Amino acid sequence: MPAQAASIRAEDPTRRVLKDVFGYDDFRPGQATVIEALLAGRHVLAVMPTGAGKSLCYQVPALVKGGLTIVVSPLVALMQDQVAALRLAGVAADTINSSLDREANVAAWRRVASGQTRLLYLAPERLMTERMLDALSRLDVSLIAIDEAHCISQWGPAFRREYEDLAQLRGVFPQVPIIALTATADEATRGDIEARLFAGRAETLVLGFDRPNIKLAMETKQDSKRQLLRFVERHPGKSGIIYCLSRRKTEEMAAFLEKNGVRALAYHAGMSKEAREANQNAFMSLSGVVMVATIAFGMGIDKPDVAYVFHTDLPGSLEAYYQEIGRAGRDGRPAEAHMLYGAGDIRTRRMFIDEEDTSPEHKRRAHRRLDTLIGYCETAHCRRQVLLGYFGEEAKACGNCDNCLDQAPRADGSAEGRIILAAVAQSGERFGAAHVIDIL
């Protein structure tokens, strides 16, 4: 068998790279399909769950094809982590970014220009300058990879305007295959990425969204500090991420946990860069640290032993929720996603949407997305079925969510529903909920 495996690797350069460079014997589901399409020169949109091995989908063909692969990434820390890991594997990788001094960036560019570098990591802002595009167009660019591709879509949970310009890449590099990768994209977001980035000409691969090792649970918000402390105390010595809606609440919750003997750190965009980096480094390198953060913390965070993600407030959408809970249980061990949910959260989220400087259509979609999230919170059915169904995936009852494990009693509300609808109709469909309640 070993001789046969060695023979297969000798015949298949992708498997040879997979084994000799990265140390894996076989591809995970979907990887080989994506790699085959890229090596054939086709564009690909790959939607793969966290932990499915998205990076190998472009790193392997980059080494098989030769030439230069450009990797677009939204975060400096993520770029530096990827480059460090590749260099440890013996791969010539570089990044040019704002955190490096001019001398380091110049040295990196010289390696790129001389053909030494196989993978170059850039932020979209730096890539899409006229000077950088002109310089790169003179080199042997063989592949372009766009990570966190949901940032391209205005319908996605983390739209970034600097990603919009990436649509120009297919014109600047007409013969170069492009791969867009994300773990979070519903049908509307996928369609938007395909239209913007590929003008509709791309192969789309959507793998399963399920993370069965994560237990899903919801709790009515009452005393959020005490509820949080009770939950954290059930996971002593474990690393976790706690998401809060505001910077002030982030600091309050971190201080509250510290006061109660939990090693907790805060992270939000209002902190200095040095403080954020220090707290992130502590979280990533130490075990048993709890990070209390706004959504400024998360994209690209790859800490395998995160035992739980706790939302003290309602997230912005079901996509955002899925992306945030995906930071738990990356080591495959049992993990928990726990959310507190209250009517005040809904009012706050509605207000955020209405105050956004966006088009009426964008606001309508945002309200519909929020409605879907509220439906997920209030469902009496298996939460995993509802969550996966939103992404177009069918599933059986999971046995690993609060509704499956502790089913609430149900009652037929048809009669009450008819009375409510009759009251709405007979009052002229002109009044809000409070007046209809008064009538009833």
C-alpha cells in the first residue's frame, strides 16, 4: 500500500505537494474539485465551512502551477499568520502591509519581482492601487485568491467598500484564474459575489455548513451579567469568546468577569492598536483566557481550543451569527454557542438598520435578514435544521441544541391566531401592536 500511495503521488503533482509540503495524505471533501478547476484555468467561488481547509484550495495549486499567486486578505494579523505558517513548511511566501516598515516591504517586493516568492499576501487597499497593479501585471501571475469573499457583497454580513474594486481584477489579469473563498454566504450573497467578481462566469462549490460539534442554545435575556457568569463558571479554565454590542458593554463585562475570578480581556475598535494586539496575542497564545469583544474581533481568528462563543446581544443577521459561532470548536471537540435574546435587542437592531446610510432596498433586505434571525431565536424546532435550512441545506433533528435536548411544551395556537388576525382586519389594519393588544 505505501508503494502504491507513493506511485499515486508521483503521478499526481497535487497529491505530491499535499503530502510533501503540507504533510496530509488525502484531500478533504471539496478540495480536490476546487484545485482541479483552478489548474484547468477556471474561476471558482468556494463556500466551505470553518475547518474545511480553504487555504489549501489555493496554496496547493499555487505550488503546482508555479509563478506568483496573489492572496487578498482583509487583516494584517491573518496575513502574517499565513505567511509564517507557509515559511515553516518551506514555502516562499511574503506579505507587504502597513504594519511593516518601509525597508521590510521593499525587501519583500524585491523577492517578488525576482521570482523568488510563490505566494504574496496583500490587503485589497494595497493591491488595487494603480502602481501595484501595473507592477504585478508585468510579472508571471498564475493565480489570484480572495479570502473572506463575503466582504465583496453588499448583501453579506461584513461588506467592505475597499473590496468592491476587486471586480477589476479579471480585466487586469484576463488569463489568470481567480478563486473567491468564504465560510459565510447565503444564496443572495453568493449571487452577488458571482456577478461582481466573475460577471457570472465561475464554478460555485458549496459544501455543507454544519458544525455538529457545536451545541446551539438560546436563553431569554433577564440579568445578562449573572447569566453570563453562570455560563462561564460551567466552563472553568476554558477559552471562550463573548460578543457584546457596544464598546462600553465590552469593557463592563470584562471587568465584571475579572472581578469574579475569570481571566477576561476586552477587545474593541476604540482601544489603541497596541492594547488590541496585546490582548489578542494573549488570547491566542494562552489557554483559559476569555475574550470579551465587539464584532471588531473575529475575522481570521483561528484558535483551535475555543470552547464556547457567547452572545450577550442579538447579532446583526443569521450569517453574522453563523460566522461568529464558527470560531468555537475548531479542534473538533464539543463546543457551545449560547445567545441571550430580548425584545430590546430587536428594537436596537431595527434602529441600526433604519439609521444606516444605505438604499431603501438594502434596508428592506436587512430587515428581512433580521426577521429570519428572530425566527431562529423563537423557533420551537431543531435550531440546527433552521440554521442550515437558511443556507439551503437540509438536516435531520440534531440532538445537540436546546430545543432537541429540552423540548419546550407546545400548544396549538390556531384559534388565538384567528382572533388576532380578525382584530387587525376589523380595526382597519391601521394600528400597531400596542393598540391591537388593547383591543384584544
